[in-house]
Amino acid sequence: MEVQAFPVVSVIGVRGIPEVVAGADLAALVHAGIAGGGLAIEPGDIVVVTSKIVSKAHGRYADSTDRRAVVAAETVRVVAERMTSTGATRIVEGRCGVVSAAAGVDASNTGAGEAILVLPERPDEAAEQLRAGLALLAGHDAFGVIVTDTAGRPWRGGQTDFALGAAGVRVIEDYRGLPDADGRQLDVTAIAVADELAAAADLVKGKVERIPVALVRGLGRLVAPDSSVPRDGAARLVRRGPGDFFAMGHIEAARAALGAAPGSAESVAVGIRSVGAEPGSERLARAVRLAALTLTDTPSVLEASGDTEPEARVVLHVPGDDVDLGRLIARLEVALWSEGLTAHAERAGRVLTLRANGSGG
Amino acid sequence: MEVQAFPVVSVIGVRGIPEVVAGADLAALVHAGIAGGGLAIEPGDIVVVTSKIVSKAHGRYADSTDRRAVVAAETVRVVAERMTSTGATRIVEGRCGVVSAAAGVDASNTGAGEAILVLPERPDEAAEQLRAGLALLAGHDAFGVIVTDTAGRPWRGGQTDFALGAAGVRVIEDYRGLPDADGRQLDVTAIAVADELAAAADLVKGKVERIPVALVRGLGRLVAPDSSVPRDGAARLVRRGPGDFFAMGHIEAARAALGAAPGSAESVAVGIRSVGAEPGSERLARAVRLAALTLTDTPSVLEASGDTEPEARVVLHVPGDDVDLGRLIARLEVALWSEGLTAHAERAGRVLTLRANGSGG
């Protein structure tokens, strides 16, 4: 029987790279680390580097050791927010356009006690700079560099590594227009190979062992110098604008439509939903605050009670004639939706009784 | 100089697996394929298999060859929707809990002309079944199996492979409670290694070459038979319920709060936003239809004009006294937000003039 030749991709974890300090020559350290395993960067290789050591080399330590303050400073836009036992937790867009829970702010393994690291300023440039440095030492530039970070994902548990920066490597493998084996067009058209490379490298790098660099061998097709191969930076993988269907969480969207965008003072004033279960009366009260947000006068709560099983109840007095009751009721409908509540409203003059039940979804 | 031993993960693409037909013994085919490269499944290996060949072996061909109808039948819940040149495109939760553009429905390379494949019914069981079959042939069961599919992601361009099913392999590597090198707790706590494995395997499998199986070697820590290693299925990676902050797109959320949930008849009646640019007058008209949705009478459009540069305008006559104008205006505010419009309303008796401009965001 003839033995088939199988394609092999090797992901090699580069051990022995010393603690990286601000101002360090990262290319020299990575090159020496690779050499320490008796290896060299070969044509077609991809060097995958954790952003943490790039940040360390660039001296990207925050001025503050207050993690929350640093995350806030690195935040461009809040995407979703929930209260937890330690305060508001936010999913945010960071300076590099990446959406994550901490804007890439890193308080562990920073190599400097309490100091907090932030992401490299321009990750694609950082990747290109590292590649240029490595090219001098390797004697060729037929290789790629990827700078990785770690983030959670909507709809999926756990975190994975992704490509924060890239240089000299194809980030998307595009199959558009190619026929499948039956001659039909392929369903899947554009593979984010740079993210897959980051994920593959993470398997060997791990989070606890000191392996901040991986060498990926066997994917020369992604680093071909051929001009038909676009070699964009990883910034291309950031999806923003009209194509971003998830620019906010669903709860946040309903609240934002009523004037309480996530991350705003209005949102804090209304109160932020908890990650945990909350009594129905609390959710109902928050819905009332949200509904009343842009009205000149806030209804006063005459009575509130109970959980949503079988129902929570709130009785409101809507003051003056300057608050349009119809407007308040319509806003309440949206606000209740944002709390996962369905409610029944009874109106008697300027007194409104809401009975709510719901799942908290 | 002492040469360091570097950890290596090898991702081996298994060539030579023949076209899989309904009822085929998948374990026998995969085993023979691996043997065709002079290899065997070794303790600690992980066999990563494209769900397509599992679906083929299970004969998971849809009754219909109408792709839209098949996607609809596989859809549990619509998460986001946009109009495209070919009709409404939806991002949906499929039967297995995975959110994607096509509910895993696969119309390319199905191996049967126009036939359409759907995902395996219970992917974790399918993985376990394949593992049991392979264990008999390999003579041991100290290996894992992952069944993969491909999907897009929010916030990131392109698609990546993920773990749809898993057996005998750790799907999450949990670092909770572990100290970092400085003695602080690690920021990153739970790595979705099964998804990273799927991504790594995709790099060697590719989409065009016939390589539906990869053998991943060097990650024995993820398949240790040790009882301290939880070996859940990939179902554990599906995030649903209160922890899912992105159960709908932001546009869809605002519309749903007004009674037009994505995928509903109401949403279709209101009209679905286009992926492309639309005239402001069209967006304004859709906002009016959405705002009027639950009101007993629909306002009639007296006049509509223009784009949002500098502004679009619509003049409405609100009939009868049975439509509460305040309620309509409050609903219009939310509806306009869902269209990315900011508007100014003038009210003269039962005639409402809206002037809108906006970015389409």
C-alpha cells in the first residue's frame, strides 16, 4: 500500500525567553529564544507573539494601578454593562477597535508587581516593527508575525486568542468565487486565518507556562511573497459601522433608545442590571426610572411590592399635567422589555398601577 | 550552549478519505485514512473531524433543496436580520444552540448535487460515537474527538472553525484560582481550548482541498483520562440565557421592544433594514410603521421627501382620537433610534411633521 504524504502544521512553543523589560530589543530576545531551541526562522514560518511581551517591551504600563480607571481610559465605547459584586462590569471597544471585557488591560503577569499593562498602541505597526527586526537577524523576510490577545466571545463560553496585529501574513483566506467539488459556489468564503493562527499558537503557549512565543511552520501559503496575496494587518479583521449588527447588547439597545446609553451617566442614574437574579420590584423600579428619564417630572412611587412570581406591583403617581401619560406608558413598555418583564398597566387619573411578571431574559 | 526542548503541537491533515455516503462507517473511513499516511491514533491525540462528513455519514440531507426553507426549518430563534439583494438574511440560533448565518445548513460540497446538508442531530453524541468506533480500531481510547463547523463572529471579519461536538477531550482549560508569576490571580481564567483546536485543525484542513480530518498531536494534557479533568461535550461552550448579552442585534432589540421581534410577521410588515444604504425617507417611513405597530389606527403619510442630507421629512396625519399622540411620539423616538435617525417632531393638532437626519448606524 502506498503511503500518502500528509500536510503537517507544527506549532512550536518557544521556551526560555527572559522577562521582557521596557525598552528591550524584542526581536533580539525572540530570535535568541528560537535559537535556544536549536531552531531558526525559516521561509514560510509565522512567529506568533503574545501582546503582553510587546506591551512590556514598549513600556506600556498605565499611570494608574486602579484597574477600573485604566479600563475606562482605554475604552472608546461601551457595548454592554452589568452590575457584579465588585461594581459595574463592562464589555467595551478598546482603542484598537477590539471588543472585550477589559479593553485589553492586563493586570496579571505584568512583570512589575502592581503595575497594569495596556495594549500596544498600533498593533499592526508593532508586528511590522518586530518583523523588520527579526528579518535582519534571520537574514530573510519570508515569514509573518502575528501579535495576539485574548478575549471572550458572544454566544460562546470561555476565551480564545485572536490576532491583534499582523505583518507579512495573510489575515483572511478568501475563497470567493471558487467552485466546490460539485461545481457549486462555496458557502464559506473568507476564513480569518490570522485568528485561527492565534488560537493554534495559544494551545502550545498556554497561560501559566512562560511561553510567550510560538513558531508556526507549514503554512507557507499564508506568507507567500507573491503579490496576489494580500498581506493586510489585523486591523482588517475589526468589524465596525453598519456591518456591526451587535454594536450594543440587546438590553443596552432598548435602554439607549430611551436615552440611557451604556456607559453614560444616565445609565448609571437609572441603574444597571445585575448579572445575578434581582427581585422583580427592583427591576420594575428601574424600568420606571428609565421610562421617566427624559420627562420633566418623575412619577413618585406610591407603593412597590413583590417578586415577579406571581407578579411584582408598583403604583405610581404621575405629577402635574406636564408629564404626558401616554408618552410615559409607551416608554414604560420599552423599559419593561429591557428588564425582561411583561406588564399590565391600569390607569386611574394620574395614578398608574403596573403588575409585572417575567423571566429576566 | 544547551539546547532547550520545545513543546510541539502537530496538526496533521488526513488526506485520502473517500467521499462519505449516507450509512458509511465513519470510524472505519477515518481510521483507514490515518493509516493511509502510515500513522495511527496514539494516546494523547485529538481527532478533529469536519461536521460535513459526519452529516453525510448520518444521511442528514434536507427534504428540500430550497436553501432558505431549510435554514428556516433549522432555526430556533432569529438574532438579527437584514435585507440583501437576494431577500432577508438572518443570523439565527440553530438547533444545536450555535448562532450563525445559516444554522449550519450547508449547500456546498454536499457530495450529492443539489442536496443540502444539515448539522448532525446531537453533535456531542456523534463525537462520542465516532470515538467509540475509533477506539475499537485503535485498540485504546486515550484520545479525543472534536466535530467542527464554521461560523462568522460579531465584531470580527471572516469565519473561523469552532467545536460543534466533542468527546474525550477537555473543552475548557480552567485557570481559575491559579496565581500568576507575580502571585496575583490570572486575568484570563477559562480558555475555550476545543474552539482553539477546531481553529488549528482548519488551518491544515482548508476549505477546498479534500482534507476533512486532522490529527492533533502533542496536547495529551487535554485528553488525560485523569478524573480531575472534566471532559464535557462542546454543548458546554454554548452561552445562552441571562449570560447572553447579545441575544439580539441592537437594531433588532429596539424593534422587538416595540413589538417587531426579528423573524416575526410584524418585523416583515414593518420592513427589514437593508445591509446597504437606504434613502432617509425610506428609513423614516419604516420608523413610522414601527411606531404605529400596536396602535389601533395607523397614521396616514401626507407627505414624505428627501434623504437624510440635510434632512428627510415626513408629514403624518394621525386619525381619530383613539390614537394617543403622546404614545405615538414616544414610540417614534425609539423607532427612529432603530433606524439610526435623530429627528425633530412638530405637532399641529393631529398633524405631525418629522424632520430627520442620521448616519444609518
